[in-house]
Amino acid sequence: MTNRIYLNGFGYYAPAEILTNSDLQKLVDTNEEWIVSRTGIVERHMAAPGETNSDMAVHAAYMALEAAGLEPSELTAILYATATPDSLVPSTAATVQMKLGIHRVMAMDINAACSGFIYGLQVAQGLLAADPGHNILLLATELLTGKVNWQDRATCVLFGDGSGAVVMSAEKRAPQQPALFSNDVLLEGVMSSADGTSGGEALRMTDGESNGRRYRVGDKIGDDYFIRMNGREIYKHAVRNMPEICNKLMDSLGYTIRDIDALIPHQANIRIVEAVGERLNMPPEKVFINIQKYGNTSCASIPMALCEALEQNFIRPGMRVLITAFGGGFTWGAAVLKF
Ligand SMILES: CC(C)(COP(=O)(O)OP(=O)(O)OC[C@H]1O[C@@H](n2cnc3c(N)ncnc32)[C@H](O)[C@@H]1OP(=O)(O)O)[C@@H](O)C(=O)NCCC(=O)NCCS
């Protein structure tokens, strides 16, 4: 059993096409002021026609592998967090395995909505505890613009596409002179939780079957195919559960918020991010925000934010970083990373 788990390399990808708030104004009855004041979002990236979830992930994967100094052939497992898979079967993890040109290693999808990256860290922790020989590629990727109802102004302004990746192992792998995304980051602790009772109706996205509805060949896609959301309900639970699990995790590690140098919450909405920071008594200047550029990219938001925080020198070697997520299900979680 290993007791040290490292994130050896990071990568991210955002598709080239950008959808601004004024572009959305042409689609639905909305305006810049409403979107920015309620969500903090200025623009979001959108996958090109024909560009798939796994296509995006491959870009992030190669970046993380290069940072970790690992060839795809050295991987032993691919964990793929997503709620918008290329297909239910095969898993998107299996598709990525093929696209990376490797064979015969474990590959599976994890659906924990926006908390998928944290859940993935926890699954990876379990795999590495059982077998420290693993080299794990954890991907977190969403193509949400394909599941958005472009007639629903309450949801279509919120979401964007993107991908984040980390390579994990029980070994230090970074080169002598660590590059930007290769840092040998220690996973000090991770916790995940869920509550289907309160979460079941607040955020739904189905793929053909919902509450007993069965699609038959030739049926038209129903509205239930698209994201449906009760924003206020999500807000209420998000600002309660993220601080709660962060405090529980910090307690278990013997830390207080004063031991944490930076907080990176899931970029769901600027008001949620700020409220989580306030409830944890984290000074605002230590809370990383990049929702203005990407919107809510669900499980991809934290690994993408980690990469941008490194690029901007917001995170530096030696810092202890608290990440936390909340999403559909409901699911939520937190992890502490020592850079
Ligand atoms: C979605 C969210 C920004 C909405 O903010 P809100 O203050 O709760 O707004 P409401 O839904 O109550 O709507 C307020 C008004 O704005 C209107 N509105 C909704 N979307 C709008 C838009 N894009 N542009 C303009 N007006 C809009 C509503 O129709 C409503 O109008 P009414 O008062 O005339 O009925 C907020 O609830 C939120 O961030 N929730 C969390 C969502 C989330 O993070 N989801 C992902 C899960 S990780």
C-alpha cells in the first residue's frame, strides 16, 4: 500500500471557437449586464462542428503526458470524468485509449457531473493504494454546448466546453528543472459525497431514457434530452456543501484555512465561488476565478483552472491548494494538493 500519490503532469484544452454574451443576445432574450452580474461569465468556448469530447481530451492528455515525461504506452489506467460522453458504450475512456494508440489497459468513465475531477482523484487514490505501480491518466472533459437547450435563456448562457488532464503515480517524475505543468504535486487528501434525494430534480440531463420514458426508433428527441435546471436550488446546496466538505477534509488533515495558500472552487458561477470563499474565511485574493473566460465547464473547470493558475503564477511551488466542486446528483467533494 502506497501512502504518497503524486499529480506529475497537468494539461488542458479549450476549443478555438468563442461564444460571447453578445452572440447569445442574438439567440435568446438576454443581455450582457444580466449574464455578467448573475454569473461572472463574459465568454465561453465551444467545440467545433464534428469535434468530440474525446478529441478535446486527447489534446489535454498529450500535454499532461509530456509534462509528466511519460509515453502513452506507459499508462496503466485511463479514468475519464464526464457527463457528456461521446457514447455510453464504448466509454469515452476506451475511445481515448484508442486515439492515444495504446491497448490493453484499464479504461472507464466516471459520471459525477461537475464533481467528476474530484471523484476521479479519489478513484485514482484507491487504484494506487492497491497497486503503486499504476500510471494513471485522469481526464475531465465536457462538451456541454451539445446538451444545452439554446431556447432556454436560464441555462444556455452558463455552460462551455473544455478539457483538463492530470497524470498520477506513486512516484516523483518531474525533471530536475520542473516545467510549468510538471510539478510532482502531492495529493494530501480527498473526499467525495453525494445526495440523490435533494439533487435528483434540480439538475437533469438524460440520454434518451428518463423517468420511464423509452425512445423508439423514429421518435423525435424530447426536451428531456437537454439540460434542465433549478438554479436557485443548486445555489443553495452548493454554497452549503462545498464549505462543509472543505472543513471536514481540512479537519481530517489537521489543517485550518490558514494552512491553505489558494482556493480553487469549481467555476460554476462567480457568486457561488465568492460565497464559498467567504464561508471558508478565505481572503478573496487567494480565490482563483477564471469563469469569465470559460463559463461553467462542469468537471473540466478545476483541472483547467489549476493549469491557468500555474500559468499566471497564482499557484507556485510550495503552496498548498484546496480544490472543491459541487454538481448534479447532487455530488460534491474536495481535495488538498501540495505543490
Ligand atoms: C442560474 C442563476 C445565475 C440564476 O440567477 P437567479 O438570481 O437565481 O435568477 P432566477 O432564475 O431567479 O431568475 C431571475 C429572473 O431572471 C430571468 N432570467 C433568467 N435567465 C436570464 C438570462 N439569461 N437573461 C436575462 N434574464 C434571465 C428569469 O426569467 C427571472 O425573471 P422573472 O423574475 O421575470 O421571472 C443562479 O440561480 C445560479 O447561478 N444557480 C446555480 C447554477 C449552477 O451553478 N448550475 C450548474 C451546476 S454546477
